[in-house]
Amino acid sequence: MCPFDLYIPEPPARPGETPDFSRLVIPLAGTAPRPDPNAPAQKLREMAYGLIRVLDEQGRSVGPWAAALPPETLRQGLKAMMLTRLFEDRMFRSHRQGKTSFFMKSTGEEAISAAQSMAMGPHDMCFSTYRVLAWLMARNYPLIDLVNQIFSNAKDPLRGRQLPILYSAREYGFYSLSGNLGSRFGHAVGWAMASAYRRDDSLALAYIGEGSTAEGDFHEALTFASVYHAPVIFCITNNQWAISSYSGIAGGEETTFASKAIGYGLPGLRVDGNDFLAVWAVTEWAKARAKANLGATVIEFFTYRGAGHSTSDDPTRYRPAEEFKAWPLGDPIERLKQYLIGLGEWDEKRHVQFEAELAEDIRAAVKEGEAVGTLGQSKPPVSEMFEGVFERPDWRVTEQKRELGL
């Protein structure tokens, strides 16, 4: 009788080794079928194991999921993605200069939240992770408000109540961000159930990373969504890495993350997360299903985290430095740019000029925020900590304010 061996998942390459994605099965663009969104969930099982792609290697839109989006819509999406990357690069440098306490980037994942923000309605609600800034960029959230919150200064729109990158913007369909990512799905289900209870027509959309699918919150949320047919879209951003642990630790070697929907009687779709058109098309499909009162859809966005987990993380300690460049599904910004160029609606010169204009907008916003103050130079008044705690002032709050001379 042989003794048992404990299996520990290991990534295919570590620092100093050559990036290796040969294990991945990447179907050709345009080959995934597009089922009727009203189809019973049990007839959609195979969708959880394929990969929906629209943009092919030549930058063409192909297959049944191809959407004929207007060129101006595509340019708006490109702008949101470019602005997100440029802004995050600038804020990352600000952190290194000691102007903020913490920051996180979404490099390589911009197409997901940009396309979904534009595809979802103005009254739908996004329950985001900290790599969904493109949602706000696509809805023209003021850059200066982002800067002031990140600098934690006196004009922070959240008045010092959140970490620098935990945004909140109700009027932009962006629910207050939580650092405990698994909670996103539960909050979204509750919001969606309330919408259905009120006989409203607003949807909820929530994001978590693939690592959070291993948490209890994920399974509880899917149970409630399944039982009550909640109008919610569950988005799993499979970017290959949690803080420093490979996606295999969360079960990525055993099956797809989209397939976790099957056990709850929900449809699961697996999508190229670096393909703006594919993200848009699948979001529209899930919306149509929810609007038909068929409940939730689980979408796995197959992508790659290009930057470190946060400013507290050094990815060169656990993965090859050039791994992002080797990712077989490419860079989402470059892919949408090439598609627009192929349509005759964009060119390299225009792209460079536009990038410079966006960089100048960011520079102006940062300069304005720095005039108010950066970390430690300026902050919201201490009295703000007592506001928004109770509907009516509690005697303890009153006493604490008195002790502080407020």
C-alpha cells in the first residue's frame, strides 16, 4: 500500500524562469457559441468550460458574440482604459514620493470594468473590488475627487472614512468599496433582492478575484441568488494571482471558476477579459437574462494582473518579471486600439496625441490636489469622525465631542 502524497499547486514558472503559459487552452476567437439568454441553465453547462472571444489575432471582430458597437462608443471605452492606466501609474509614483499611504493598480484588467460600466444602466449598482477604477473613468467621475481621496487631504470626498483606493460614488453606480472582497457578492445579492422586492428594474453587478471563490461568502451569495432568482451579475476576475499565491491554490487547476456556478443551478460563462468587445457582449447577455426574471449569471473573466497586488507587494519575488508581456491574450488597450485602427476610426498619431492630452488632464488634477495637501500635510477635520455614525446623536458621541473641545 502506497502512502498518500499531499499535492501543493505550483505555478509553472518562478522568478528567473521563462514565463510558461503552454498549459492554457486558448480557443480561436469567434468559435464559442452564443446561446439564447433565456435558455435553461442546465443547457448552458458547456459555456463554463470554453472561452468567449470576439477580437482575433488580426484585430478583427468575429463570431456570434461580435457586437456592432458605434466607433464613438469604442473610443469612449479606449479613453476610459487609457485614462485609468495613466492615472494609476501617476498615483503609484505619488505613493513612492510619500504623498499617499497606499495604492493598487488594475494594469491589464481595464477592459473589464470599462466595458461593463458602459454596458450597464445608470441606475444599476456596481459592487466593486479595488481594480475597477475604469468603471468610474467610463462615467466621467472627477479626477480631482480621486486625487483628493488618494491624498487623504481636507477635500477628500469621503472625509477620511476610507483607505485611498476604497472609492464610493453612489451617483455613479459605485457602491462603497470593501477591502474584504468576498463580501461583495453577498452585498450585491441583498441589493438585487431588494430591487426585485420593490419591483424595480435595476440590476446589481459584483466583482471578486478568483482567490475569493474559496471563501464562504462566495458560496452563501450564490445560494441566495439561486434560490431567490436575484437579478445580479457575478463577475470573477481570474487574473492568475492573489496577493502572492497562484490561482491553483483557489482550485484553478481542477476546473474553471465559471464552472462553480453549475452546482447552484446558475449559468457560468468564461470570457476573455482582455477583449473589450467580448466583455460588452457577455454583459449584455447576462443583463437580458436578468431582465427576463431568470436570475443571476456567473462570469469568469480570464485575464492577468500586470502590476503588483499593491504598493505593499513585490511580484518579482514570486513570478517571472516578464510574465505579463508573455500573457497570450495580450494587452486590452492595445487590442482595442488596433481594432479601431482596422475600422479606420483611429491611428497611431492620434493615439499618441490623445495619450498626451489625458496625461495633461491628470497632471492638472494632481497639481490641484497637491495644492490642498498630500498625506500628512492636510486632512479632513477631526469632527468628521462623529458624523454619519448614528441617525440621531448618541450621548456617547456628544460626550466624546465635548472631550475634544468640539
